[in-house]
Amino acid sequence: MWIRRICLTCCLAAVWSLRAEAGDLPEGFVYLRDVVPDITQDMRYATRRNFMRKRLPGYGAGECILTEAAAKALGKVQSAAVRQNYTLVVFDCYRPQSAVDAMVAWVSRGHETDPDYYPSVARSDLIRQGYIGAKSSHARGSTVDVALDLLSGEQAGALHVCSRRDRGTLDFGTPFDCFDPASKTASNAVPETAQHHRRTLLDLMRQGGFKNYSGEWWHFTLQGEPFPTRSFDFAITRR
């Protein structure tokens, strides 16, 4: 009897170890790096390089997590991009609901502007003007914030609105998370080169099955996403 109990305990421990090593992701979610390792990851909310200037709750690691369906679709986009001498650069993927809640709470605690992120809109107005919301498609796991870079590399060009630059990407006229009308996908307030880069990204993502949010050139959601009405709140952790 003692031997049987010991064996059972050992087996249960082994199963638990395997689950822990798998990253403890909910069923249907994957690490993008395991599916498409050649996509560049620049996960801003796991750092201080974002509009809140601090790491957000739930971002314990700079890892892109997506639903398996979104990750595989993004892999097809990457393959198409590489054929045109581009590579994808992702800034944010799955976003825990706790991080969304932190963004909303942060808005009410200030009235300033920021030349890097919201140069002409007061912080307290970011929700009212639609730049931040209490619900985010990112929390459903099939939305990605993404840009393009040349495989050979290219420095970002001149920016006309937010003063911050996104190194390692093409010139899109505004950087990621620039809360300004110029960040609208179809804006003609940015140079023609930037408009061309936006159209190229839009075409690649559309062909891969993603739909763009017109208010942000970088924001895309998988059409037919597996969890269209469910928000998740599991933490992003190191494996």
C-alpha cells in the first residue's frame, strides 16, 4: 500500500510539472515565439516605454501571447511579408483585463499632455475621445498591435505629431500608441511614404484574415476570432 501511494504521488507530481512547464496558458492560447519565432517582439507594456511610463499589471514578461488561431494567421502574414522583404514587429498581443483596468484608472489621475504620446489631448480626455476604453479586444487574445520593418533594417523617418520614435520599424507617420487623429489608418496628415507603409501593412494583414481598427494604423483583430465575447485576465509570465 505504501509503495502504491508513493507511486501515485510521484505520478501526480510529474503531471503537475509538465503543466507548469507548458506555461499554464488557457486552452487555445500559445506563445507567438513558439509558432512564428522570426517575428520581432517589442512588447511595450512589459517595460516603461509606454504612455503610462511603467510596466502594466499582468505583464510579468515581454512575451506575445495569442490564441492559436491568431498566431497561425499571423504566421501566414509574416511569410507574405518576408516575400516582400519585410518583417512584422509586434508591440502588444493578448492584454490582461487587469492591465486594461489600470489604463482606465490612470486616465482620471491627471490632466496633462505628453509630447511623446498624447501631445494635443489632455490625459483626462483620453477615454472620452476614444483612445482608451474599459473594454479591449486585446483581452480576447486575437488582437495584435503591429508594424513593419525591412529585413535589411531601416531607421524611422521624421514624425510630425508625437515626438517619440519607434526604432526598428518603417516610418508610419506616427509611432505606436500616439493618441492623435494623425494615427487614424487613412489619415492624410502624414507624409506619402508613411501612407504607403500603412497601406502595405493593411493589405498584408487583410490578406491574412485580420481586420483593422480605423482609429489606429497598428491595431488588428483576427476575423472569426475564437473568443469574441470573452475577456481574459491571466498573467503573462516567463516560461
